[in-house]
Amino acid sequence: MIDKIKMICFVLVFGVFWASALVAVDTITGPRIEKYLLEKKRKKVLEALVIPYEADTIEEIFTTNVKAEEIDGKTIYTAEDGSIAFEFAGPASQGPMSGIIALSQDKEAIKGIAIIQQSETPGLGSRVLAADNLINFRGKKVVPELLIVAAGTASADNEVDAITGATLTSKALEKNINKNVKDTKTLIGQ
């Protein structure tokens, strides 16, 4: 009986110790993680809006050049030139993708796209979401909708060449862009 009481006491002390340690670690790291995530999002907004920054000036450049406004639970980032940016999220080929889409002043063309999170196959689907490929979307019309077409065939203002071998990711990106642009334009009354 005494051995059982000792074991129960040991387990309780051990449990309280580790629970306290976890709370302490969360208390210490929680604000740092929040700060990191906020800085990461602001960096992606600046990238999508094509506003240059240095690593140590993200906060200053963001607060000087971008105004954030909450509309029905969605944050719309407006740059000084009237272009807007907003978060998008949706399914991709291998899992969810999320990022920031920026639209031109007239809200009819893509100004830039920056990916926050994706889990596509390295070397295939991930190439579609790489920054050097997303540059190809700049200036492309989203009216009536953006189209990702077979590699080498893009000719219209709203067409972007797909990457061969990454059709599913390309189509998922196309669908996510069109849906989120349409929803956001409706939200802001465009």
C-alpha cells in the first residue's frame, strides 16, 4: 500500500513539474512565435505588393507603405498606390496552400503573389509555387478569370504558361486564385 502511495505521489510531482515546464516554455516562446509569424506575413504582403525591403526594415516599410483594414473577418492590405493584397488559402495537389495575392489599382490584374505555406512535391508541384515562377503572374488579368494553360501556349492577357509535369498544382493554384480574387472583389464591392 505504501509503495502505491509513493508511486502516486511520484507521478503527481513528476506531472506537475513537466506541466509547469511546458507552461513556462510556452510563456517564454509564445510572444516570439507571434512576432515571427506577424513579420513573416508582413514580408509576404510586401513581396506580393512588390514593395522592396531589407530584413531589418520590414516593420518600418510595412507601416509606412501599407494600411491594413478588416472587412467581414478578412484583412485587406492597401498600398499607397491603391493596389490591394489579401490572404488566400485552398487545397493543392498534395495538401493545403496559402499565400498573399496582390491586385493592381484597378483590381483587374495581378500585381504579385507570395506563397506562405505549401506541401507540394519538391521539384514538381513546388516549382509552380516558387517565387521565380510566380513572377510570370505579374500583370496577368484576373477578369474574367486567370487561366493557366499548357506550357508555351499563353497568348492572352489572362493566360500564364503552366509548368510541364505539375498540372495538378497549376490547376489548384488557378482555382484558388480565381476563387479568392472573386470573393475578395465581392467583399470590397468591386
